[in-house]
Amino acid sequence: MPSMELIAFFSSLAVAVAQHVKVEPAVFGYVGNQVVLRCQFVDPDSNIEVTQVTWVKDPSGAKQNLAVHNPHFGTNYPVDTKERIHFRNASLTDASLVIDHLLMTDDGIYSCEFATYPEGNQEAATNLTVLAKPRTSGNPLLVSSGKSPVPVASCIAAHGKPPASIIWRGTVPGNATMELTQNADGTTTVTSQYQAVPSSELDGMTLECVVTHQTLERPDVINIALTIHYPPIVTIEGYDDNWYLDREHASLTCNVKANPAVTSYRWYMNGGDLPSKVRAMGHQLTVDQVTYQVNGTFSCEASNTLGKTRDSINILVREVPLQSRSTTGAIVGGIIAAVVILTVLVTAVLIFRQQRKNSDLDTGDDEPPSHKPPPPRATLTELAKVEMAEKMETVPLDTAYFETTGEEANEMTLIQRYSEPEGDEDLKSPLEMETGDYLEQENPIYTGVQYAEPEPEHRKSQEFVSKGMFV
Ligand SMILES: *[C@@H]1O[C@H](CO)[C@@H](O)[C@H](O)[C@H]1NC(C)=O
Ligand SMILES: *[C@@H]1O[C@H](CO)[C@@H](O)[C@H](O)[C@H]1NC(C)=O
Ligand SMILES: *[C@@H]1O[C@H](CO)[C@@H](O)[C@H](O)[C@H]1NC(C)=O
Ligand SMILES: *[C@@H]1O[C@H](CO)[C@@H](O)[C@H](O)[C@H]1NC(C)=O
């Protein structure tokens, strides 16, 4: 804090100057700003006569007269061609001098001199230090990946006075170098370089260059994103280990990280050209129909200006698809199974209602429903049993059931729509296919009938349902 130092200097040295001229021994100013060099003539007894006031720069050297004030002859600034200097309030007791638009060259010792009678010349000196705010900048250094440390970022605090300080912050492992250059104008340029092993992982990482200087209110923080150039890093993705004969659409993706960007991709099979049924489009390889032709090693080669890199993958063509189901498949299957159960329940209820209606018709009873004979409880129990025992073939399928009312048909249609299978065709397991076929039946009624299918497949379905229910 310049002002603190300044006050400290002033109070300590003002006492030491045991005479009539009072100045601030040390003054700090900023380049481009205004500074005031204070100077008073103190004469409590008023027995000294001042005849002239003069400011001299570099009194022990060049002795350059800057400003003269004489009550008779006026005020003069001998060397001030740009009108940067003037007395704040020219008088014989106050010689304070104002300097505008400070230059680095204004730095130096200024002597405030009073010509008096009878005591002769009296003077006091001020040390004016001109501080220069550094111009800060930072940038990444373009480097190619490698194994030994090199400068990856540079930060500069140019033309500062006193020299600025630079520190680095960030998670990039490395060291900083510091270089100070003295400029002709008395300022210093500080250059710091950050050294790190330029691995491809550093590409895009950021470093903070923090510049501190007494002319800066708060440290200047410069964010620098590192740029490391490296040849492509290639991985082939998308192989699900389930390329079976006649599978429609199988694909591979060439996943590449590179800086600069990839300029071209090339695909190979067993080190040579691709078979006819295989299409390569940039980073994507597509097989429309899997045959034994694609049983082999596929390679993707990506190039950028730094080189080319190849990754390979062995494709095994299976005679039959793998049976293992994925978790997602199980969940989707579970949902479908739940819908199937719901459909069966609704069907059962409908059958039950229809049976009631039929029995009503059989009795020919015109009385309100409340007076009907007790519902065929036995039938309900039987139905429930039937459900539990998975023996739907025993359900007495009344012909009347097929003549469902419009309302009921709509209900069924809604359910059927809801249960339409969604998702990837390829992922559809044989079981799901079965479910899908099952739901494709034109008449919702068939859902009930379909349920009564041969034992083995039915078993499978139930097994699967319970699995799904627990998910
Ligand atoms: C300037 O000097 C005159 C005469 O010495 C004095 O009356 C006046 O108060 C001074 N003004 C300032 C701003 O010091
Ligand atoms: C003036 O002040 C500066 C900064 O405090 C110091 O480096 C320099 O030595 C001083 N000059 C003289 C002549 O005392
Ligand atoms: C940093 O500098 C130290 C000592 O100069 C050296 O041992 C170390 O390997 C350097 N680290 C890096 C990342 O350059
Ligand atoms: C497919 O390739 C594997 C080796 O990757 C080989 O063991 C197998 O016999 C090949 N199958 C056919 C049908 O060519």
C-alpha cells in the first residue's frame, strides 16, 4: 500500500527536516495519472522574507529547473513544453507542484527551494516514484504430445514498475519458470512459462495465471485453455457380440479423439478391402445383413495432420442369436407381461359379466337386477381358480361372448393399443416376439383364446412374468 508507506515516510522524515521547508519525502504516482508534490514554507515568527520559489529536478545531478515563481516577474516553467506542470496555487508559502499525465521519465528526486532573506536558500527534496501498471496477457503454447516437459502456457506482465509477480493455479502437474527483462524506460517485463509433460489428456484443460501488482486493485486472473496436438486415439465401439446369421443391420462406430480434428477414416477387413455387403460412411460401418463374409477382423484407421491410428476388433458371426437378455429387455418384457395379465383379467371379468347376462336372459327374468338370483359365484370362483391354475382352456367360452357390446370392444381396443410393443426390433427376444404376435390378433377376443396355448410356451411366459413382476 503506497499511501501507508507514504504516511510512514512523511511522519518520520518530517521531524528530521528541522527547517522551514516541508515536503513529503517519498511520493508515488501512476503512469498517466496526476501527482502533487506538496511543499510549504513554514515560518511561525514571520521574520523571514521569501523572494522566489523554485523546483529543481535531480538536484545532485542535471539540476534541471522545472518551475519558478517570483511575485514580481511571475511564474515560469522552463522545460515544460507540453504544459504538464503547474503550481497548484503559486504563492511564497505554498510551492506545491502538480504534474499531469505522469511519464516513466518523471521518476526521480525533486527539490523544492525557497530563496529567503536573511537566511539564504532553503530546500527539501521529494523522491517521486512512478509506478507502471503492467499489461497482462496469457496464452497457450501450441505443442505436440510428448513425454518430456515443455512449456505449455505463457503469461506476461509487461512494462510494470515495480516488477509484477506471477503465480499459476490449476490441476495441471508441472512447474513454472520466471524471467525478468529490464526495459529502457525503467519498467520490467515479467514472463512466466508453465512447463508440463504434454499428454493428450492436457488438451483443453485450463490453467490460471494470476498477476499481482500494487497498481492493480485485485489480482489479474487469466484463464488459459491448453492446446495439445496429438495423433488420433481410436476405439471401435458398437459390437454387441451378437452378430448372428441373417441379422439385419449390425454396425460399428469408430470413436476417435484427436486434435487437430480427424481428416479421414478408413475401414479394413482382415487388413484389406471391405466385403461387398458392408458400407463404410466416415466413422460408421454398417452391415445390412450378416453373413459369414463378415466373420473376421475389422479395423478403423483415423488420420489427422499428426498421423494415423488404427484400432481393430474381432467379429464372430454366430449361427443363432445369443439368448441372454439384457436388463432393459427384462424391464420392457415385464411391462408387456403386466399388460398381458391385465388383459387376461379384463377378459375374465368380461366373460363373467357376459355369463351373468346370459344367465339372466336364460331365466327370462324382467325384474330389476337387484332382484336377480344370486350371481353365479361358483363360476367366479372357478374362473379365479382357472387363472391361478393357468387352465384357460376350461373356461366355458360362450358364443355370446363374441357379440360384445361396442363399449366393451372399445375397452379392449384401448388395452390392445397400449400394449403394442415398442423398442428396438433387434432386441426383441423370441419371447417378446411371441407376445407381440399375441397382441397382433385382430379381434381382442382372441387374447383370451390365445392365452390357452400349448403348455411349454405358456410355462415360459409365466416364468418370465414373475421375473418381470419382481423387477
Ligand atoms: C492560494 O493562495 C492564496 C494566497 O496565498 C490563498 O489566499 C488561497 O487560499 C490559496 N488557495 C489554496 C487552494 O491553497
Ligand atoms: C526513491 O524511492 C525508490 C522507491 O522507494 C527507491 O528505490 C530509490 O532508491 C529512491 N531514490 C533515492 C535517491 O532515494
Ligand atoms: C518440476 O521441477 C522439479 C525440480 O526442478 C523437477 O524435479 C520436476 O520433475 C519438475 N516437474 C515437472 C512436471 O516438470
Ligand atoms: C469365424 O472366425 C473365427 C475366428 O475368429 C473362427 O474360429 C470361426 O471358425 C469362423 N467361423 C466361420 C463360419 O468362418
